[in-house]
Amino acid sequence: MQRWTRRNTRDAILIALACLVLPLLSIPYWPGFGAGAIAPLAHLQWGLLLALAMLSPHKLYFRIGYLALFVAWCVQLLWRAPPDVLPLLLRSVPMYAAMYGWTVLCARWMGWPRPPEQARIRQRDIVPFGAIALVLYPLGWALAHALVNGLLSQVSAPDLLAQTLQVGFARFFGVLCLTLPLVLFFTGRHEPAPMPSRPPWWEWVLLGGYSMLLTALLWALPGSGEHPLGGLLDQRFMLAALMIWAVLRLPWRWSAPLIAAVTLLLTYLVGAGTRVGLRTDALHLLQIAFEMSVLQQLMVLTQVIARDNRRAIARLAQESRRDGLSGVPNINALRHDLAQGTQAPTEIACLGIEHLDSLMAGYGLPAQEALTAAIHDHLAPDIRAYTLGMGRFALLPAAGEVSWKDLLARIEQVEFRLGDTQVRLEPHLGVCPLRDGSGQSLDLALDAAYGAMQAARQRGETAPVFATPGLSDPAALRAVLETHSLALSLLRRRQLELHVQPIRRLSGGAAQMGEILCRLRTDDGRLLMPRDYMDELDASRGVVELDRAVIETLLPWLREHGDAMPFQRLTVNLTGRSLVSENFRNWLLYQLDLQPGTAERLCFEITERAITGGLGQVRPLFDGLSQRGCLIALDDFGTGMQSFERLQQLPIDLVKIDGTFVRNVAHNARDRDLVQAMVTIARAYQAETVAEYVEDADILAALEPLQVDWIQGYHIGRPVPLSTLDLTPTGA
């Protein structure tokens, strides 16, 4: 129960005064049924009371209004002092008591009153209002009048029928004139115009022409009894069309009173028309009442539909500015905020989180959703973060200058947990000046910042990279997109070319293994290298297609030429998305079973980062490959935080020491010690080691005392097309 305040007292007094005054504002007419005596056409007070029953936040409002109306009725009876005033008062008490409950019941049948947050006219309210407020409610009053006066008075049957019809029509027109406009006004007085934009010139021309046509019709075609008011009543449909235009162009606080005023005007014209011969028999009056109710509800429905459409558009616009999974603001929100802001920031940054695809592959979309929301919340309130897709964010300073270096360090310290797994973030940051808040400036700056972030990612930068003119070149960015699209097209047309790079034992002899490398051949003969397309394929989830295409191309070749090729095994890289894909796992194992003898000649390379998502999802694939005779190699060993743990958890046969440790091993004692430690640890787990990036004789000489098992690099052999291998059997 809400607390009663002085404002409530003021409102209650105004309601009581309205209920005392409205019975005096009668619209008389001469009915064509019964004795033909003058009668009121609309009891406006009952329209007000039904609106109170629907809207009233306090039940006392309705009770005070109803009591004031009963007092006004009693005062009117005593003022007129008819001979049977006392019987009339006695008959009125039970009828008013019954109609109190009837009014409340009708309001509840229509779903009113409602909580403040739901108190608005809806599209589905129009039909119940027409059926209950405009039909059932007046009918209940008419039947109650007939029942009470039929039982408690000596009135004749024809007079009782005439009085019953008069009561029903008076209640109907009272509700029609006030109830729906009042509900419309008090629930939507803060609503803007459904079409708030300024009308174009041609709309004013059409409106002027339509008004002139309506005026001409009123002048040339007078209504019943040659009275101009009757002519306006006859043109009520044209007037309603004009009203629909008005309600679409006016705010609700003006259109609701306008609807009430026009309805009152038409009701007055019905009463005034009876003086000049307008038909007022029950059927004709019923026809006019029905048409006016339809026209009013049509106007209101037009308003409500326009309001709902505007709100739906606003809601869709709001939703379009949020990521569908995490609810974090997106690029649309960034454009909107810059357009609405008074002063644009001076810089914009692009943040990239590395290996989020592997995390999502292991834990699914909830992991991406949780991490995106966690990063957004971690940066707030100093930084406004907008998601650009998986693991990509646009960053704007919330106020003043920001230290991007400190921000990057702050992100690196975030520890993100998913279940029992703890994930450390590997961020890269690109920054670019922002000239102003225009869309063109934003696009150019964001493209440049994204390019700087990609450069930081490719170079392994641990500090922010600031955009340079080359990175902000839109033509260069378009070239990247074109290359990405071309790569996908070539991949799906299977225009790939497999190359192989030899891997031989450190002790010497011929190469016994080779790593398969994929190139894409364009229609004009150019080769696209992995550096040209891998990042884009990874972002678009095309890497699974790449893995399938490589294996589909390699297995038939291996079955046909496996005995003649100069290698005992070929190593094939698998991406993280393929590792956790159950469909890919089943397909790969099926292909190996379909082509016997190929599994024993294959070794599959995986990186620690590729299995960030969790071992439970990748273990079935590793077990299936091992059972069929394939070897498993752990690539880029030493670059991750869990390299040694992977050796313990997975059936690893080969450990490929990352080239960053091998490249300087001839001149850097620390790198030599690290390589030696990796060899020792690998042998503890019965795994052999492969040193990558053996580029010259000095590196090779430095590796010999470290007891690495295998070596790979340009000094050992460059990649060559698989189709150019010498397949001549030994001794032929």
C-alpha cells in the first residue's frame, strides 16, 4: 500500500470536483424512440469513473469519485424535487452499489489497473476495450436499470424499454468520449510523436488539398436537414483520416486530448442534428455509435502500433550495439558513442588477445562470452572497451590521457579461470591518433590501430605499437581482406600445393622425415605462403578446412608413392580447432582406416597453444592416432607455460624445440643451456628432440654436443614441392 501524501489529497479533491461537475455538462438529444422527450446523449462522468477504475494507483481515488457522483445524483434529485423523490433515491442505492462492483469488474476483465511499469495501452488491449468498455459495460448498466425499475416502480413496459435504451446509449457515449483518451493521456503523456520528424513540403501540400476537399464537401453536400453540422457528421470518415495524420504527428499529450475533443464534437453533432431532423431511432443511433467507436479505436491503434514500432526499432538499435553472447558494447556502440559525444578522445587502441580460438575450441562459446565480459569489466571504468569479434577490442580512454604501456601490463596480469583451468592472457596492443569523432576518422584510425596490433602480434611485441602511415593505408588493409577471401576460395577449390622440408638425424645420413608445408596456388600461378593467409583463416575458422584439404591431398599420394618416397615419415600440422572437433576426429581416423599402411608413415604435429582448451577433448584423437601407428610431435616446445606438463599428460614421441632458442645457440650460452635442459627433459619422457631453424654451420656445430636427435632448417634443406621428389626406387 502506497503512503498517502498531500499530492494524493489534491488529486482526490480534483477527482471529486470533476465527478460533481460532469453531470451538469449534458449533451441533449431528442431520441426517436419512447415518448420523444429530451434526454442526455452522453454521461461523461461514467467515462471518467471507468478510466479511474482502470488507472487508479489508489483505490480511494475511485471510491471518492464514485461517492461524489452518487452525492451529485442525490443533489440533482432533491433540486428537481419530483413527487417520487424518496422512491427514486431508494431505487438508486442498490443500483449504484451493484454498478460499483460492475465498474471494477469490467476494469479487471480488461486487465486493469496495472503496475506502473506495465501501465500502458497495448495493441492487444484494443479489442477487449471495445468488447467490454463499449459493449458489456453500457449493457450492464442498461440491464441493471431495467431490472431495478421494473421491480421497484410502476413504469410501463414501453417507457421502461425507452429508458433502458437511453441509459445504455448515455453510458456508451460517456465511455467513448472520455475513457480511452484519458487512459491514453495518463499512460503515454511522455511519449513523443510517432513520426517526430518535420513533415516534408509535399505532405503539407497533400494535407492542404485534403482539407480543401473536406471543406468543399461540407459546403456542397449539407447533411440531414440542410444543416452544416449534420454535413460534418456525414463526413466523419474523412475527418477520421485527418485525425490519423494528426495523431501520428503530435505527441501523445496533445493527440489524446485531440481524440477526446473530436469524439465530443461528433457526439455533440449527433445531439444537435436531432433538432433538424436527423434520424435518432435506436438502430440508426446504434450504427453511428458503432462507427464512431471503430474510428476512435482505429486512431488509437495507429498510435499504439507506431509507438511499438518506434520502441522495437530503438530496442533493436540498442541490441545491435551489444555483443549477442557477452553483452559487451560492439563496433556499433563505438560509432554511436562517438557520434553522441561532445569531444572525441585523442587516441584509439586495438587490443588483441592471442589464442582465444583455442580456448573457445576447448570450452565452447561460454568461454568466449565469459572472457570477453571479464576483459571489459577489468578495463572499466578508466577504459571503454568495445568488442570487435573473437579476442579483439577497440579501446577508448574514458577521460583524459592514458598510459597504454601500463594498460598492457595491467591486462597481462589478469588471471582468467574456467573451472579448474587457469589461463594467462597474451595481449597485443596497437594505438593510433583519432582526429575527431566522425565516421571516416574512426574507420581510418581503427584500421591503423588494428594493423599496428597485427604487427605487434607478428613481431611478438610486449609493448604497444603505435600506428605508422604504412599501417594506416586503407589500400594495404583492403589487400589483406582480398588475400583472405582469395585463400578461402582457393582452399575450397582444392588449389593447394604441398611442399616438404627434410628433417634428418644429427648423426648424419639421409633425411628420414619431412615436414609437410601447405601453399595455395592462385589462378595466375602465384603461390600464397602460410604467412599470407593463416591468421585470416584462423580468425574465420577456416583452419579446419585447411587441415582436411591437406590430409585429403596427402593420403592418396602417400598410398601410391609411400614405398618410393625418400622419407620414412611425413609430419603434418594440426590446428587447435581440428584437435577438439569430434567430427574432424572421426573423419581423420576413418580416412586412416580406409587407406591401410598410411598411418605408419605419418607424424602429426601439435602446439601447446593449440590444446589450451583442455586435454579431455584432445586425448581421444591422440589415443586413436597412436593406436594406428602415428607419431605425435609437440611443436614450439619451450614457448608455453605448460610445455613440461604436456609431456607428462600426452603420448608425445617427438619434441620440436622452438627456433627462438635454436637461432642464437652458437653465440648465446643461456640458449645452449635451455636447449640442453629441454633435451634432458624430453629423454626423461622417452621422447626424441628436433631442433628447428638450423640455418647455418655454426648452429649445427653448436647443437652436436647438446645431443639433439633431429635437425631441421634451411642449412639442412629447403622446402620443395612434394610432386618434385625423386621417387626412383633405391638401386633402380
